Amino acid sequence: MQISIVRTSLAIVGALSLAVATRAIVPANAQSGKAKAIDYAQVNLVLRNNYCNDCHVMSAGAMGGLHLGTREGMLKGGHSGPAAVPGNADASLIIKALTGAEGVRKMPPQGGSMKPEDIEVIREWINQGAKPSVCSQALSDFYTAAFAQKWDDAWAACQKIASQKIDGVRTDFLAARLSLSVLLHRNDEENFYKEAAIAVKIRPVNAGLFDTIASGIVNPESKFKHRDTKLALQAAELAVKDSDRKSGAILNTLAWAYYWRGDRAKAIQTANEALKCHDAVGGTKDEINASLKKFGG
Ligand code: HEC
């Protein structure tokens, strides 16, 4: 992912310098001098790559009342009103939050800052009018369908996203991210493995996404005919590495990946480690204990 982001931001820089270069030789109103149009899909990927959607999509709680899964969610905004003002990035709450403007809580809240070139993608898209696109519409359709548990419609929206060819934007990554849980609901093993093969290449690694890949495969209730334990182990190990605080739920997935690979001792050891984590309470604790029982530990 980082590669395509770098490529994309270079394209923007390239387009801007082209604008400067052409201004001297073409009339000021020439279209060719304009910066490259940004598609909403690119904005959505930037937000996902920066973990914003871990806290700001409806399914994960939409903190601050803000759903950043769709263009409409951003325009509607959260408790403080619209997060984006089309045509005016500087007046937009999302840019204020990202740049740490006075009186606005800085995002991301865990500290650190979004990379300037990523902020630039959002800024440029807002300044260009925060326009809708085929992808932005498909994302809205996706969430509408997923919330209504219409898994076929949700899968169709994912395919629509993947079919869009936008220079420098990995729409296949965006579609793979969205589709995994939908395909699990559809019990669609073939397409799950196809999308999982794309999703494991996504960088930066997102613990939640990689846990979905792994747990989809190792879940003892799964009706899949084939367990690709190699893929599950790879995804689970990356998910564990990405979590800043060790998560019992994610370690439990890793334990199952070891179990299905035939390494019972390591499965037991990992599940015991999972029990010591901050989130090993309630249902998660019960699940880890059930795993231990199954492993014979
Ligand atoms: C760990 C969870 C978490 C992450 C990650 C996160 N946020 Fe937030 N965000 C929150 C919470 C909680 C609030 C509400 C804060 C408040 O009201 O003081 C919030 C509020 C906001 C608001 C203001 C919403 C409103 O209407 O008041 C914006 C804009 C925002 N976040 C954008 C982002 C962006 C962009 C990212 C990614 C860089 C991000 N957030 C990452 C938890 C998160």
C-alpha cells in the first residue's frame, strides 16, 4: 500500500509542477493546468491506512458520532457537525483535527500525526469539491447492504469498487478490505481465499483486518472445506505484531492457527499468554478458555 500511496502523491506533486510549468505557456483557463482530480476511493484508503476507520465506522462504534466509511458520512459529520466543507479544506473539521488546530481534539488520538502527503490527499479532494464518484457510491451501497445483512448486495458493491481502474489507487485493496467479512457471512470459500490473497499484501498491516483473514480460516465453527493454515499463520503473526498492546482476542486466533498446523504445545502456550491480556475479559475470556479446553491445555 505504501508504494501506491507514494506513487499517488508523486503523481499529485507531478501534476502540480506540471501546472506551474504549463501556466507560462498556455492560457490561464486551460484545463490541462489543473491538479489531477482525486477520487474519493483514494481518500477512503488514506483514512483506512491511518487506522481512522478502526474507530470511525458504524460497525466499530463511530466515535464522536462520525462515520468515516463513506463520503456522505464525512459530509454529515459527527457531534460537532460536518467534518468536511466542500471547496474549503482549511475550514473543514477533519483537516483541523489532523493538523492539531486550536480548540479541536487532535487526530489520531493515540499520538503521532498523519503523514503530510496523506493529509494532502484529503485536503486536495475537499478543495476540489469533495465530489462523489462510482467508488463513493459503491461504498455507500456497501454499508447500506452490510447493515441490512444483504450479503449478496454487499459483495456486489465490493466487486464494483474493485472493477474501477483509477490511476495509482488500489481499488482492489479497498474491495478486499471490505469483502472478507461479507464472504464469511456468505460462506463463500472460493472468493474468500481470492480476496484474502489480495488483503495479506496490504501495508501498513492493520491488526483488525489481518485478524479477520486469520480467524476466518481457523475459526473452529467455520464450514470451509479447506483450512489454509499457512495463510492463517502468516496473517495472525502479522496481526499480533501490529497491535501496540497485546490483544487476547488476536492471540487466541494465533493459538488456533498453531493448533490447526499441528503444534499443540505452542497453541496452549499462546492461549495462556492471551489470558493475560487487557482485553481477556467477558466473552473474549470465555473464548480463550474454550480454546484451551479444546487444545487439552
Ligand atoms: C482510537 C480511536 C480513534 C482513532 C484511531 C481516530 N479517532 Fe477520531 N475520534 C475519536 C474519538 C473518541 C472522538 C471524539 C472526541 C471528542 O469528542 O472529544 C473522535 C473525534 C474525531 C473528529 C471530530 C468529530 C466530531 O464531530 O466531533 C474527527 C474529525 C476525527 N475524529 C477524525 C479522525 C481521523 C481523520 C482519524 C485518523 C487519523 C481518527 N479520527 C482516528 C477516536 C478515534
